[in-house]
Amino acid sequence: MSAVQAEEAPATNPAPPPAEKGKPTVHKTDYEKDVVYLYQFTRCPTLPSASPFCLKVETWLRMTEVKYENVDHKMKYKSKKGQLPFVEVNGVEIADSDIIIKELSQIFGTDLDENLTLDQRNVSHAFVSMLNNHTSWVMRWWRYSHPGEFLKSAQMDIKRTLNSKLPKGLLQFFFKLGFKSNIKRAIGHGVGRHNSDEIYEFGKKDLKALSEYLAEKPYFFGDEPHLLDCVAFAHLCQFVYVPFGGMKEYLESDCTNLLSFVERMKERYWPDWDEMCKTLELNTHLPKKVEEPAKEENNKVTEKKEGKEAEEAANEKNEKEDKQEKTDEKIEAKEEEEKSEKPKEENNEAKE
């Protein structure tokens, strides 16, 4: 299963059904209060997630500074709605990226758009809807139509991505076959009924609209980022870091401000970007744990220091004992000398 099927694929292992009253029906039963547990696809070597919806949720969590952890579920789970991403918080599951952001905003009191005017909120809603329901389908259509090129562009290790032990060639065959079948979804949406040139033109018009609205501003509504910035960043990253159909070239020639915007968001909220793309670790944002080898090395240093101190103490003790022994020998020698002198004196007295 691939990242672009983020919110459409059928569930394989939904959360367990309700058991006893008051018991959580979540995968993460040993959860910590007010920590958001995020379930998403595996990392990608070119960007944190090849799903704009997963990237959107994680970027929002970073922007709002809500404490979260990625769950390394090996892509075994999907929400009760059959979707990725989904989150669990305080024993409750929330699915669908838009609903996740809405409900977490209410739980943690973090509305990125709280200082926007009504007109600005309406503009934001229009652009967010365009990105989620139109622009993303240009990207999906290309990936569904060219699965081999998608794997190459994203530099994906298919065995690791699908967490499978099957031969790579066999996995690629079924992956491409499954992706090809998704063309029906693009046709059902409407975008798939057009030819490639027309579809790319749809995408370019969306990008141009975003570019013209952003203009020279650092973010879409001024000096600080809002929800639209979060959503736009997640979708634009798919065009920049998994390039296709000349769309990145179009950004470079006609929408350079969008490229600068992506870099700005990346530097501000994803300082660990390079590390996670290299290691493919899910939680590079969390504090690093002290590794055992380091502890062992510290113990060795301590033991060496203690051994040296013990050796010095032993040497000092031996020196004292040697001095005492020499002193005792001198005293004994003097006593022996005095004893030997006493008989001589007695003999001399007798002669006299």
C-alpha cells in the first residue's frame, strides 16, 4: 500500500471493537495523557511523507507545538474509516486529516487562524479545498498512471515501504498493478477523464493562483503562518520532492515564490528533515536517548580512574610499611647491640 492512497484505502486492521465500558479501543493502550500518537506511512528518502495528508497533520502538530509521537506500526493499521493518517489521543481515535486538525484544535485550544478576518478565513477555506480536492488529484493521477516512475522519483525501497519479505521484483509488479487499478478513482473524481496535457494544465492553474496570492509575502496572510500555509506546504512538497510531469520545472520558471515559501516552512518547522530522510526514522524530533555503548564507555573510564586511585593508595601503603619495617629493623639491631655490650661490661667488672 502506498502513501498516495492515504485516505482511501480499505482498512486492514482497524482498532479493536469496544470491550468493557470505560476501556479504550485504541492500539496504543499504554498512552500518556495529552500526547498525540500519529499513525502514518513510512518515511521517504526525499521528504518526510509521500502523502500530503500525513505531512499536513505532522506539520500542524509541529506548528502548534502539540506533543506527539509517531507510532511505528509497520503500516499494519488503518483507522476505523480505513484511512491513514489517523491519531489517538487520551484513548480516542480521530481519523481524516481535516477532522484530526479540527478536533485537536478544540482539545488543545490551538487555532492557527484565530487572528484572521472572516474574509481571510473564507479565502483560506477555498484554497485548502482546492489543494485537498483538486490539486492533489493531479498528483494522484500521475502516480496512478506512472507507478514505476513514482517509485523512482520518490527513491522508495519498496520492500521497506511495504514491510514485506517478498522479492523486490514481485512486490514492484503487484504495486504497479494495484496502482494502475486506481485510475478508476481518478476517472470517478473527474480529473482522470482528461488527457495528460489538460490535467497538467489544471495543476499549473492551481499553482499559479497560489503563487499570485502569496505574492511577496513570507506567508499567505502576512508575517506569520496559518492553516493554509500548513496545507499548502504539505501539497507543494509533493511537487518539489517527488517531481513529475514538468510541474517542478513550472514552479522554477513561473512560481519561484512558492519554492521560497516551501524552503521557509521547511527551515522553520523541519530542522530534522535531512536526518529523517537519511535514517527514515519516525521520531527524530524527540530528545535523543543515551545509548548503552556510551554508558559502557563512561563505566570503563570510571573503573580505570578508580583502579588507578586504588593502585596509588596501595603503593603509598607499601611505602609506609617498608619505612616502618626498616625502622623496626634499626630498633632491633640497636637492642641486639646493647645486649651484646652488657656481658662485656659485666666481665670487666669481675676482673677488677
